[in-house]
Amino acid sequence: MKKIDLLLQARWVITVNTNNDLLEEHCLAINNGLIIDILPTQEAIQQYSAASHKILSEHAIMPGFVNCHTHAAMNLFRGIADDLPLMEWLQSHIWPAEQTHINQNFVRTGSQLAIAEMLRSGTTCFNDMYFFADETAKIANDIGIRACLGLIVIDFPTVWANDADEYISKGLQLHDQLRDKPLLTTAFAPHAPYTVSDTPLQKILTLSEELDIPVHMHIHETTDEVNQALDTTGMRPLQRLEKLGCLSPKLVAVHMTQLNDEEIKSIAAQGSHVVHCPESNQKLASGLCPVQKLIDAGINVALGTDGAASNNDLDMFGEMRSAALLGKITSMDAKAVTATTALRMATINGAKALGLDAITGSLEVNKAADITAINLNAIETQPLYNPISQIVYSASREQVTDVWVAGKQKLNKRQLTCVNEEQLLIEVKKWQQQINAT
Amino acid sequence: MKKIDLLLQARWVITVNTNNDLLEEHCLAINNGLIIDILPTQEAIQQYSAASHKILSEHAIMPGFVNCHTHAAMNLFRGIADDLPLMEWLQSHIWPAEQTHINQNFVRTGSQLAIAEMLRSGTTCFNDMYFFADETAKIANDIGIRACLGLIVIDFPTVWANDADEYISKGLQLHDQLRDKPLLTTAFAPHAPYTVSDTPLQKILTLSEELDIPVHMHIHETTDEVNQALDTTGMRPLQRLEKLGCLSPKLVAVHMTQLNDEEIKSIAAQGSHVVHCPESNQKLASGLCPVQKLIDAGINVALGTDGAASNNDLDMFGEMRSAALLGKITSMDAKAVTATTALRMATINGAKALGLDAITGSLEVNKAADITAINLNAIETQPLYNPISQIVYSASREQVTDVWVAGKQKLNKRQLTCVNEEQLLIEVKKWQQQINAT
């Protein structure tokens, strides 16, 4: 009998490996934070002596979600301005609110709220872009969730930095600080083509190659963005980015609702990644990302919720469902963006985009034990003919019972192990009062 | 002090009355199943002596949802065939499964499962269309949910009836049986233009006028439906229905994804109702209903989940969110289908379509106490700037804590009061095994 930390026994194991293997009555053997074996329960019980043996008899276990586009701290702006188009929403509501309220404390509480929400809904890794990323990093590290911190860059001054050079140097400083944090990585995060000029973009490209980190950017979110660039530069934003050399396997391009066939070919040829945010794109009436077309072209498409100010939650169940539903209507083909595709987008594809697919995104031997358990024995998910279909089309975040990140349990029977929810809600309400008062 | 049955004290009362009044710290006084007063909490406590005083200090209370298009018993087919277009889904999967499995017992268990799911997610009234409606009626009556039973009519024989005349006569029989059931009403339910010919439609029209009940029908669900009708009859289905005299305030037209401007004008002029099913329409890639355009034309648009075989749940929270999100992208206008509009579609507009708006669909004096309480003090719905935005864009069905139908509590702290959930799930699993075996 081999001694291990944890034996996770489940009714279904949804591996999201290359074969999409769906295993019944199997166990995951977990030691030192890694999955060291996946095998039938009967064999597992004979081979392993586990310090803890968790039986999930009505549950599917699956890789934790990788939420590939967030602005975590914006959770404090959840519902502050709804039913408005992107530019009005940004210019009349979000940017003024940010100018008034953003500081280290705001980002601390907002990040705590977002991470609590993500863990409660089965997300074990997120790709963030916001000011005071050092604070978000600290909170992610303290709570113990995997995160890719965006080293944000914008041409104009904010509370975080005065000019592109300062954004970049603050980003590099944070990157250095996080070198010894096993759960944390970084990506350059130039905000968008219309807010970052060529010079900083070129610096970012060089540095991202040197440091071997992704470049996370909003691109082609709306027709307005594309048309304005055409008016002012004579080029579509992607053309400009391609000329600058931005299209590469390091590029994590978010939104991408406006794409012609030539652009799709380029993205595929260069191995860039696309992050689809179906709920945000609908809520802001930004446009329809041609997800199935991108997948058919061989592009890796991941999934993100965007910030809670434009969604208004960080729920990857809702996002998978929206991706599958919207993907079909966008292609006018009910076979487009199947449940399995949506599940891959929400897990392994996100890990790939972040360069983390050797570590997370699927349940495979030698990967981190980043795991979400979902109780499917509810009125809402019965009868059950296919657990993947049930998870994508019927289950809700509240059916997540347990979550592990790198083998450490972060949610235990719906209770967060590393967040004081009551205290957090008190802090959140203080911010609500303060924001409401202005 | 006036003696009453129940005083419901809530942090927020979302009335969905004509003014969309949102009241804070108010009470509903309930007696004999009716709302007899709505007033500030301090006044209520002085004026009423209630047998039961329920305090919902973190909650919004709102009218129970009216799910305006269901096939309740199909809950047993939840997830049986996904990611398929309408006709393949119907002809290769649903119709064969129905032929093999549908009987009184199937409809009994399927209806119980659907009603349990609906009550758990805040729905207090549903508009159903399926075989053995007598059985669904019995279950709805036993559990105590409001329902409009569809008197189904199709040209071809099924286990329920052999020809249109038999469908109609069985329908009339059921209508008579339900006369003394205060929670139950009926509607004629000719399945669709492509499955019901002129003669039965004409009979139905005459009878619906005589009995003063709605006509509930799938119409213009897909382009194929419209094109095939054009090919075979030279008319679009709506043209044919208009010629037959079907367009009237009695018509409850479901789906309506294919509509030209002239048709929209006719529907508005005749006062017919449209039921939008955003998730089903996306899942089957049926098409986009132009919801905001219909509303702007003055048409009453309600909301339905459709059956769980094409959705795959009966969750009106998800459906409101989908309606708001899809409505914006359909109009390419972020101001289209606001949160308030989606909430009205899911409540009062459904009641209007069913001719039940004097009884249910809003919280107003002299209406039935059909009420849903939602706890908004969750990580996922904080901070909170506007409860309606939170309910539409962030809340989940699991945040429904309590539900009343006609003043009787049907859900109490998430526990169903009139359904044995454990026993129900055992029955459901038996059906799952039987369906899986074929």
C-alpha cells in the first residue's frame, strides 16, 4: 500500500484529456498537490493508503475552471451600470467610478470577493487584468487560488502609474516579486489597441519574449473599435498588431467579435489564442465571436467571464452555457459549440492560452490537483443521461460542493476554507455605501 | 388590529405593477390566499395581527414567475439528445422516445419532477402543452401550483388520441373536469401550423371563443417551417393562420423567430401574445426572436423555458438573463431588453398572455399571493446597487428561499412542502434506467 495524501473517489471523472475520457467509479490519487494516479475505485482502494479518503458518490469531478479573462477587483462595481453600450458604460460610469474609488484597499476587497465567488463556483485559475495587480496577487496567494496576473499598460495616467514606461516598470517589478509563488504567473496586459500606442507595445513584445510570458489584450471587441482605427490609422487594429509582430502563440486576444476570414487565417497560422466572453459581448451588445469558425480553423478558443461590472458574475457554468447556446445561433447550426467543446473551452483551452497546460486544465497524471466536484443528484440535474451535458446545460454553480487547488481543499461542502465570508460581506457593504454616496 | 393569515416582511418588494414600484422595508398582508395590503413595515406591524409573521431581512420578494411555455413531463428526457437541430432532434430522438415511453405514469413522474424544479426556482404558474394533460393537471392540483393546461391537438395519432376530433373531445372533457379547480385553467394547444390542418384549427377557434380560453401554439419557430409552408401552400404559416382568423388576443404564439415587419404589425393590431424561448431557440439554432422590436410595436412578449429536453432546465432566472443578453445582441443595442423588461416578461406579461393578469403576475392588492422570496445576501449578489439588476444578471435559482402559491407556502427555506424529493428521485431514476435501456 502506497501512502498518499488524498484519495478522491467519484461517481464520474471527467478528465478533459485529449480523448475526453469520461470514467465511471474511478479514483484520483493525490500526493504533494499532484495527481499521481487515476484508476478504478476497486484497484485504488487496494493500492493506496490515503491520509484522507473522500467519497463523492453522486458527483462528477472535473478540472477546475480556468476563467481566462477577469477584472477581479471590479466585483465591487457589480450592477453599478447596466443595459448600456460599451463606450457609454466605460466613459460615463466605469472610468469615473474607477477614478474616484480605485486604490489598494478597493482592489484588496474586490479581489477577495471575486476569488470567493470563483472558488464557490468551481474556478481554480483566473487570468486577471487590473490596477494594483500586486494586491490581487497577494490575495490570490493568501487564499490559494491559481492566477495569472496581468501587468497592465495604458497610455494615460491612472492611480496605478503615470505613463507607459511606469506601467511597464511596475509590471516588471511585480513579475520579479512573484517568481517564488508557485500558484502565480504573469502576463503583460496592454489594455486594448485604442489605449496603447506602438512604442509601449514594441517594448512589451520584446519583454514578453525575454520573460516567456503571454500578452493579454482586449482586441476587436466592437465594430466601433475597428471603424475608429480605420478612420484614424487606415488600418484595422489587428492589421496594426500584426505589423508590430504581436500575433504569436504568446497573444491571448480577448473578445474578437469582429473578424474577417483573412484575420482568422492569420491568427490560426500564428498560433494566437482567443478568449471568448459571450455574456459580456451580449450585455454590451459588442458583437458575436464566430467561435465554431475559429475552432474549425484550428484556433485555441478559451472562455472568460470578463469583470462583474459587465456580466454580472464570474460564473463559468453560465458562461459555458452561454458559449454553447450563442455559438449555435451564431453559426445557425445546432451542432456547433457542443457541450464537450464548451467544457474544453472553460478548462484545458484556458490553460493552453496561459501556457499552463502542463500544470492544469485537465485531470491527468502529473498535473496539479486543481479539481471541482459537482453534485449531480439534484432535482435540476436528474434524470442524467450524460454528465457533461448536465454540467453544461442544467447544473448551477451552487451544485459545486468541493474544490481543490494544487491538492489543497479550498471549498468544503460549500464552505470556503480560507475566506471569512461574513467579514468579507461586511467589507463589501462598506464599499457599497461609499460608492453609492458618490 | 386586523387578524390575517400571514404578514410577509421583506427588505425589498419588487411589485412589477404598472409603475414598476420597488419598495423598501415593506410588508405584504395576506389573507385567504390574497394580498390584501402592501404597506411600510412599521405601519403593517401596528395594523395587522398575523397568524404567521415571516421576516425576510436580506430578501427581495417578487411575483412568482409565470413560465409561459413548458412541456413539463419532458423533464424525464432532460439531456437525452443535445447539440442537434430541431427536426433531427424531433424526428430521430424525441418522437421515437415519446412513442416508446409516453404513458400516464411517465407524465405523472415527469410532471412531478418539472413542478418540483419550477417551485424550487420560484415559478408559481406554468403554461403547459403535452399528452395526458389530465395527469399533469392532477399533479399540479395535488402539489398546489398554478397551471394552464394545454388541450393538445395534432393531426396524427399518438398514445393520447387517434385523430384531431378525439384530441379536441378529450380536451373538452378535461376542460370540464377542471372547472372547480381554482389553480387550474386550460388553453387549446394545437401543436404547430405544420402538424394541425385547417379543419381542426377552425373548430378550435370557435371553441376557444365559446369557452373564452387561449390558443397556445408553436409558430414560426424556424426558417425551415416557414420555407416548407411556402413551398407546399404558397403561404407563410402566419398568413394562413391570419386567414383562418387565428390572430386575436386569444393567440399565445410561441417562438416566433421568423417575423417580417408586416407580420409584426398584424400581431400588434390583433393583440396576440408572443412567448419568447431564448434558450431553446439558441440550443436548436432555430433563430432570433426580435423581442425589443415586438415590444416597441406594442406586443405583449412573455417568457418560457420550453421543455427540459431542449433547454435543459426550467429555470426562469437563466431564461430572463438569456432574454436580456440575447435581446441586446439581436437588436445590437445594449439598451434593448433591460433587466426590468426581462422581469416583466417573466411575470406579468406571462399572466397577461394567459388571461390571468387579474389574478397573478404582480404583487398588488387583491391579487393572489403568488410570491417568490430571493436571498440577495450572497457572495454572488453583493454588493447590491439595484435588486432587479441583481436578480436578472447575477442571482441563481438556488437563492430562492421561499415560495407561496395563493398564500400557501410551497417552498420553505429551500424545502418543498408538498413533494417528497427523495421518493421522486427514486422514481425518476427508474425512468432513466428504462429509457436508457431502449
